[in-house]
Amino acid sequence: MSDFFSGLKISKPEFNNLSVGEHIVKLIRAEETDSFTQFNGEAKLTSTVWRDATPQLAVTVVAAEKGKSGGLTHRLNGRGYRKYAELNDAEKKSGAYEDIDGYACSLNEDGIMVREESDTHSKECANIISQFAYAIGGKEGDKLGDVIKNAIANQTAFKVTVTDIPYQGKSQLRITKFKALPVAVEAVME
């Protein structure tokens, strides 16, 4: 091998983003991260007043249909938080909460500003993760880590819906639905 390639540093390959719409995809990567961390493991440059990072599962999917290309990385939140507007009048008048970027925030027992966790929104997050797990072949009671490993190893095809939802004034492609494929469709994909 020539010196050119033997010393070449390998970097993460880039791909075109999936377009808005429905796509048949396969999962190629899933990593635990949080809302304060970029996908490459480095801290995000932007910071928030609150100091409680949201646990996230970053999943990368790529087109699985013959002749199609593209991919997308999407983060699934493991926890949801109350919006300040969701507080009742007594909670707002108590002075215990601040409205920070629309979230109900308060100082915890260590004096650190955190968002108020919402059981309702956390259940919504868990439901989205369950939809993802079912789409990639999981069943009730399965461990998510095992389901993910099997889906990647078996190149399980499933359907996603991609939408463009602006975030902080910029266009942002997101996966808004996960759906399992019928067995007959999966057989055609092979």
C-alpha cells in the first residue's frame, strides 16, 4: 500500500438527507447521548440557563429501497418537561418557578437551575421510543438495546415520515413517525 493511503485518517462518511415525506429505511446506528452533547461527543457550543441535560437516543437511518439514497440522524428524547404555560395559577404565583425559554424552571436542592419534569410529556417520549422499537421489530417487554442490535444486524427495513420543522429560525428535518413494514414488503426489499 502506498504511503498516501496508509496514513489517511478516516472520517465519518456524509450522505444526502432524506427528503420530506415517507421513506423505507434501515437503522445503521444508535447511540445514547444527551441534549448538551453533539453527535460527535463534543459539548454543544450553545448553552442554556438550565443545567439538566435531556437523555437522548440518536438514531441514524438510511434509505433501504433499491435506487433510493439518503439518510438522517434523529434524536429521541428520554424525558419531557413542563412548559411554564402549563403551570396552574397557584404554581405561577408561588414564585418557585421561572419562565426560561418557555419551560417551568426552578432551583433544585443543590441550587442548580433545572426544568420541571412532566410525567405527561415523559410518557409521550416513552411512547415515541416504543413506536421506534416496534417499527424495528421490538415487542412488549423486549430490551431496547437488544432490539436495536438485532435491527442493525438484520438490516430490518421500516418506514419513517420526515417533516421539516423549523427550530431556532432554521429549517430542521425530523422523523415524526416510525412504522413497521408488513412482512410481505420486507421480503421484497431483500
